[in-house]
Amino acid sequence: MKTPQFFSDVSHELRTHLALILGPAEALLAHGHNLTGVQRRDLDVMRRNALLLLRHIDDLLDIARMDVGRMKLAYAEVELASLVREVARHFEPLASQRHISFVVDAPVLLSIEVDVEKLERVVLHLLSHAFKSTPDGGSIRVVVGGKPGERARLEVEGTGSERTRGVEGRELGLSLVRDFIELHGGQVQVTEVPSGGALFQVELPCQAPEGTQVTRHAPEEEWGLEAGLALRSTLEELTPPAPERVHEAVAAQADGADDTSRPSVLVVKDNADLHRFMVEALQDDYRVISAFNGQEALEKARSLRPDLILTGIQLPHLSGDALVTALRQEESLERVPIVVLSTRDDEALKLKLLREGAQDYLVKPFSAEEVRVRVRNLLQLKHVREELERRNLELERLWGREEAHYRAILDASPAVIYVKDVQGRYLLVNNAFEAFLRRNREDILGRTDEQLYIPELAAVFRRNDVEVLRRRVPMEMEELAPHVDGLHNYWSVKFPLLDTSGRPYALGGISTDITLQKRAEEERDRFFQLAPDMFCIAGLDAYFKRVNPAFTRVLGWSEEELLARPFLDLIHPEDRERTNHELAEIGQGAHALQFENRYQCKNGTWRWLSWTTAPATPEGMIYAAARDITVQREVQEAVHQLNHQLEKRVSERTRQLEEANRELESFSYTVSHDLRAPLRHITGFVELLERHARGSLDAKAQGYVRTIASSAQRGGQLVDDLLAFSRMGRVEMRQSRIELEPLVAEVWEELAPEREGRQVVLQMGPMPEARGDPAMLRLVFKNLLGNAVKYTRPRPEARVEIAAEQGEGGLVVHVKDNGVGFDMAYEDKLFGVFQRLHRASEFEGTGIGLAHVRRIITRHGGRTWAVGTVGQGATFSFSLPAAPSA
């Protein structure tokens, strides 16, 4: 807890040192008859600022006392309107000097109990703020009102805006106003007014708190102003000595030099003393231009184009931060360095101004030497930049007529080509650079990588550039650059451009997109590593140079073991001579030879490898792939053994089959002889019976005789069909080219007896050539067309269609009729022996015809099938392999 003694000690220490400044300064001003005008002026500046500092110290101590509750009020009775008029009277000369309409409206006599010294300082700070914030020619109005015995009201209103004048010390004074009024139990309210200024409204209780001692205050004509120090320092702050003359003197001092060979500096500050300080610090080395408000500074910067600008923040008419923004919007002033002078060590404000274009931010207090150093450094940087620009112009003049040729060459190059200055700004780019960056050349030139790329990439580019400029030699490197589909790999060659003295003034670069190559390499390496086959690079010296993991998986040797010894050491002795021969052929340029040999595994076993190689490269490298075929070789050996055994078994089975065929032929002859003899006897005796018993047999007996004869005849036909079916599998095929259309017409003519008395129409479509046994195919068509004629018998008008078409596997023939059809549920029985879907009483036949068709077509390498619907007809189809071309 801070004690009253603490504040007393602080006040004593600070006031002592300020007294040692104020006393000697005022004594010198009063009695220093030998002082020069400059010395007297500087002493007066010291005196006035020490006085102002003393006032601020008193204000700070009062605020500190109130914060810790150590502020005591000495209540006295005073007439409020008289007190306000007395304080305001001291501001009237200032209002007249600045042409400000200053009105005090205090008609009501209102007695209040307050701490008079505190209230005087409240009125003083409110008026000080109003005069600081109101521009010349504006207006200030003070109103006093209230009800006796209740609450008093004080209003101070000024026109203009907060940005029209400097506001040093305003926050401290207004903070003290608020604290003093609240200490009295009152309140302060501030609002904006339509004129752009502010209205301060203060309310105070008219009477001191109950039980408080209140002294009687002297009448107005007997009491002087209690807050004398505060009033004195405030008026001196608001009324610098002869301000117009000071501004004129500073302007003459700054603008009088006509030496245009020196750099020009525009100094912008409304405080005359600080302005003079800046001018005097710079005028020996620079041509100084003065401006006392932001708008004047902007106009002079546009017309005079200074080399550097020094500006404050709190300026009349146009603030310093707004001035920075306006200057950076002027193309002709875009590169002029700006130094901001501020009383506020505000990091956020500093960063904001630096982002908006200021080059430096200088916080008061500062020495003249510090200002000169900062200005010199910035102007040197500007000079270097301008020198580079000048040299660029010289280069452009040197290129002259050749530039078009160079530009054509650069723009025709697929590589990205560019030139940057030593600060990293692009001076030249080609068409490939524009296409890669997807920006116009005008949007690139003059910018840096930081303005074109993300920070991470820009930092890498800049680091590489700086290293090239530092070493002063060309360098090659791989860099990443953004594309629409992601980052691309570029191989860059960067080289310094040196002036006649050997110093780099720019940097050139040629960058080639190697993304596809990199991806191909990565994919190749990935394929090399993950491939199940064995890939390697070997030399003609019989050493492996690189092997993939499959070698270790198959042979068991590590990569280091395989690379450390000649691969011939691992090859089976029986295979080395052949391998050496193949190696020599590859070395002589043989193409993709394939051979097999055996390699020894680490466990002592042998594996068969099948090799595919490319011819050796000029460097003597062989690219080869191998596949482990050990299992295949073992299978081949097993198959060889099985084939040998199978050949023996086939030979034995062939012998048995030949013997069985001979037995079958003997059996067929026996069956034919033994079955035909009884059937001939039956047929013969039936004919004798019919001849001898003709006329003596009744109708019923004659039916029996006809049934016996018909059955015997069908039995003979069945025996003949069975013998023909059995021979069909053994008859040798004699294939030839066959014209199908004549063959079909001939078979149809043979069926004429069966069509006699009926209306049967044959519709024949295209019938191309086929290849097959003519006799067998005749039998096929006879069976299919015969069936069509037979099974259309119930139709009054029978229709048979036959056509052929070329399919993917050969010729396809369709025979379609409109007969009785069949149920597709029985389709699989149609082509079987003795398989019938209709009773013999309905349709005669042995049931072997379609079986003949399937056997013949199968022997030709084709297939048979059928599609039918009961009562609507059927279609029988077969295929034949395509006839070979002549």
C-alpha cells in the first residue's frame, strides 16, 4: 500500500530535477544578454517543455493517489459560473488568434461545495481538449446550469473532428477529469455532435457529503486562480510563441536551399519546436521540405517528389497513418521511403504502418544522430535500388536491336527462364514462365518470390539465390514449384550476372520441369523394388551393379553378397560355358536374348532361372530380368515321364481298340447275317401266304398279314440303320470344298415321292461354300429335310426354310419348318439313338436319323442344336468350321 509519504517523496524527487531545469533556463532567458537568437530559442523550448512535463507529473501523481485511495478533497463553497468564466477568460486571446468563436453561457448563479483547485483543473482540461480538437475558424461553447441545492451541470462542446489537430496529452487530462468528477460523486459523459466534434457533459452534486467540513471561499475579486501551474503550462502549450513566424522561419530554413544535387527530405510535423529540431538535424546533408499538416504534405509530395518522407502520426487535416495510405496509392511515390515519428510505443500501430508501406517507425525521444543515421541508411538503399534500375536501363539500351532476337529465343524455349535483381525482383521472364505461373508478364515483373509464392517456397528460392550470389558461380539444384495439379519438380541452373568490377548485379535462372521424369524414376524404382520377378543391372565384367529384393527372396543371398562377387561363381558348372557365350553375344549388341541356367542358393540348392536381356549399353551395362522356373522345370520333367508312360498306355489301348474293332466288325457281320435271314424268311413266307391265300382270307386276316409284312420290313430297315450308324464312326472322312446349294437341291429332289400329293414349299436362302465329306453332309441334309417334310404332314400348306450364315466360328446352317414342333423340355433327347417324341403310328421312323446327324457334324468339328414350339414348328441347326482360304 502506497503511503502519503511515498507520493510526497515522488513529487519531491521529480519536482527537484525539473526545478533545476526550469530555474536556470528562466534565469538565462531573463538575464542572458549575450545569447544568440538560436540559443535563446532553444532555451525557451526547454523551459516550455519542462513546464509541460511538470504539469503531466502533477496529473500522474494525482491519478496514482486516487487509484490507491489517497486523494483528499478540500471542500469550499464557490460560485460555479464565476469560476468557469475566470478560467475561460485566459483562453480568449487564443480563441481570437485562431479565429475560434468562443462563447461562455453561464447566466445562473449557482453556489456549489467542491474542491476548488480540482474543479478549476477539470474546467482547464476540458477547455484545453476543446481548443486542441477544434480547427482554426471553428467554435467552442461552454454552458453552466443546474438547480440550486441539487445538481450542477457543465457542458463543453467543440466543432471539428478528432483527426483535425494533434492530441498529445489528451488522454491523461481527460482521465484526470473523469477521476476528479467521480471523486466528487458526479459523472462525465461524452457524445459526438453533428458538426463532427464532441460534447462533454459534467454533473456534480451541489453540496458536499453530509458531515464534511466546508470552508467559506473568498469572493471572486479576492481569490486568484488555484491551478496556476496547470493554466500556465496549458496556455503555453496551446500558444507557442509567434507560431506563424516559427512556421515561416522553419519553412524558409528548409526550403531556401536550392542545391538540387542533394537528396530531398519532406518533414511533416505540426509541433513547431519538434519540426525545427528535425530540420536542423537534416539540413546540413539534405534538401529539407517542410509541411505542417497531412494535407499539405500530400500535396507537396505529389508536386516535389521527395527522396524520403519523415512524418508524425497526430497531424491536422490528415493524420499520419492516413497520409501513409494516401502516399502509397500514388504510383510516382510508391518507392519513396517513409519514416513515421510517434510518441506511442504501440506494437500493433507499428506493424499496421509497416504493412501499409512505411519503412521505419521511430519512437520519441530520439537523438538527432539517430534520425540522421536512419535517414542515411534508407536513402542509401533507395540509391542502390535506383542504381540497379539505371543499370537495367543501360542493359536495355545495350541489348537494343538484339533484344527481339533474344526474346524470340527465350520465348521459344520450353524451359522456364528468368532474371532477378539482387533484391529478388523479377526483371525478365519468358513465355514458359508466364504459362507455368498462369499470370501475365506485367503481373510478374518487379515482384519478388515472396509476392508470387507461398512463404515456404519463396524462402527456399531466396536462399538458393543468395547462395549463388554469394559464391558468384553457377549452381545446379532441384526445386519445387506450384502447378494446378500440385507441386512439380524443377531442375534449376542459376548463375550470377556480374558487372565490370566482378560484383553481382542480378541473377539468371533456367528451370526445366522434370516432374514426369521424376515420377517415371520413382515408378521404375517402385516397380524394381516390388516386382515379383528378379531385375538386375549387370556389367560385362560379370558383376551385378544393382539387384532387386526378388534376388534375395529367391536365392537367399543378401544384396551386398550378390554385388561383392562375380555372378559366374553362382552359376552351375554345366551352365557356365553357355552363359559366357550368351554374355559375349549381349556385349556385341544381340537383342533380347533368352536363355536358362541354374544359380546356386545360399543354402546350397540350385534354382532354374529363365533370363531375358537387352543389348549392352555403350557404358557396358546390361539390363536383365529373370524368372524362377524351377517348379516349371520340375513339372516339365514330371510331364515328360507321364507322357512316356502315357505313350505306352496309348499304344496298348490302341492295340486293344483295334482288336475290339475287328471283333465289332465280326459282330456286326454276324448280327447282319443272323438278323437279316429270319427277316427275309418272314417277308418271303408272308408273300407266299398272300399269293396262295388270296381271296380265302377275310379282311381281319389280311390286316394281320399286312402288319407282319410291315413289321418285318421295318425291322430290316432298323438293322440297316444300326449297321450304318456303327460304321459311321469308323468310315474315313474325305473332306473337300462343297457347294451347298446344288447339294440341297439334289436332296430335295430325292424327297419328291414323299411330297407327292402335298403342297410343300422350300425356301432356300444364301448357301455359301463349306468344307466337309460330301456323302456324310448329304446324309445330314437328307435326314433334316426328310424330318421337315414328314413332320409338316398335318399342315395343308407346308413350309420349309433353309439358310446358312457365317458366324464367328464358321458356317451355321438352319433348317426351319412349320410342322408339329416339340416341347423344349425334351430337347436333350432329340439327337439320341431310338429317341422319339411322337408315336410310330403318327410318324414312321427308326429314331436313328438325328443321331446320324449329330455324329456326322461332331466328326466335322461342329455342333448341333434345335429350338421348337409345340404346334408351331421347329428349327434344327448345325455348325461347320470355316473353310480355309485357297
